[in-house]
Amino acid sequence: MTELVGNEAARAAFARAVVGGAIHHAWLIAGPEGVGKGSFARDAAALLLARAVDLALPVDAPVPADNRIARLLASGAHPDYRELVRLPKDAAKPDEGLARSITIAQVRTLQPMFATKPALSDRRVVIIDAIDDLERSGSNALLKNLEEPPAGTIFLLVSHAPGRLLPTIRSRCRMLRFSALSEAEVLRVLRQQVEDASEDELAALARAGDGSPGRAIAFAGLDMDDIERELTQIADKGDRDNAIRSRLAKALGARGGQARYAAFVERVPSFIAERAKTAQGEQIRTALDAHADARQIGGVAIGLSQDVSGTVFELCGVVARLAR
């Protein structure tokens, strides 16, 4: 089992609530994407269900893998646990991507369970990851359950953007706020989960993750250390003869390079933001303006399938503004 890293205060607050006994029926686990909210929710669900059977289990450690409840959860056979996530667009072709939303039909599948008492204890747990993906009709259907929660039911709702949720849903939840991890914490997660990577590559991934281990892991295998070196050289010395941006455009536009291109487009704004932290005088304004422009360019580049070479040249030109 992968060790959870970071956000100790949020995890400790939940543990105190579990020990106290009078745990709130709905928790909104909110924060940036990729910082471990979903993993925490699943660990929390295991803890809640296992302690409902055995109060002697500690709250400051994961439920042991050989615990009966943990085994039931791992096999998908626990009768008092449900998890709603986006499903594949086509069940027969799961590799073709996920549906855009969690549907009202998925929410309605909870009702037969709610019509009965929990089977193994007096508690059941429902995770929705992420509730941001729940379609509006599904949110309204869920709201009825949050207003009149079925006996013994605890909802763990993962959210990357809680401000976009219905105010009526937010008001019925206790907020558990997660934040971005430090670079050292991201590196710690990477060492657990990314195999056969050099320290230079891990360091580049940690920087590219920008506080999100999930994002950093998604970049693994994309030679982010090469991209990082090229961006650093442009930011330090410029690229007057266009040699670096030409090299990047060729590499990122090659067949099979879409994932690296998307990673590059996502990385440039956070790279500029890091530079802004150490800028002085007029360079601060230059960096802030460059960051805004990079975000605007990146925000439309992938969705509109713009010319790769043109986008790479444009973003590298933005980075070149940082050169003194």
C-alpha cells in the first residue's frame, strides 16, 4: 500500500473526528487535483468500515491489508461500500476514454442500498470521486440524500473545485481542505511510485508536478528533464537563433509525441511561475505578464488542436522574455 504523503493537518482532523465518535455524515475533501484526496478518501472509507467492526484499530495508520474489511474492499465485495466515478464511454472498449460526467443513473443505483440497513455493521460509506464530475441532475438527486442521510451512511465527496458545486451541497458538508505538496513531498511520492528513473528525472518530475504528485506521475516517461533543460536555457540566455525552439518543435511534433507536447504546454506556465518567485524589479512584471500569456496560449492549444510547431515557438518566445 502506498504511503500517503503531505496534508497531515487535514488527515489528523479527520482522525480526531473518527475517535470522537460523532462524525459528520458528509465530508467535502477539497483541494488541487493530484494531491492524494482520492487515495485519502479510500483509506478513510476502509478505516470507517473497519472500526465499525473493531474499535481497537488505530486511526493513525492504514487498515492492514489482511484485515477482513480491507480484503472485502479490495475484492469489490463489501456490501456497505459504494464508489461513484466516471465510467468508460463504451464498456466494451474501456481504453477509448471515460464519460464526461458521473450520471444521475449512477446516483440512483445507491437507492436500493439505502433502502436497507448496513449488512456488516451500523455503518456504510459512499465515495464520489470527483463530485465536480457529477451532472446537475445527479447533484440534485444526491442533495436529497445529504439533506436526509440514510442511517449510518457517511459520504466522502472528492472535489478539485468546490466553488463550482451547488451551494446547497457545500453547506451540508464538513470541509476537509487539502493543499499542494512541497517539492520534497512530491519527490517522496515519486520515489515510491516511479521505477527506473534517475534522480535528475525524478527532480524534473517533482518540479513539473507543481505540488501535485498525480500530475508528476502522469509526466513520468516523457523525458521531462530534457524539456526542463531546454526551458531553463531559454529563460537564462534566450534563443535568438531559434535553435532550441526548433529542436523542441521537432521533438514534440513527432509521431507519438502528443503526450510530451501536452506535458510541455502544461509545464510552461508553472515553469514561468517558479521563475517569478525569484524575479526582482521590472522582471517581476515581465514574469507575471509572461505567465498570463502562457496560460492563455496553453488553455486553447490542446483543445483546438493548434499547429504543434507554432504553439511551441509561441510558448518558447514567452519564456524567452525572462532572459535578462
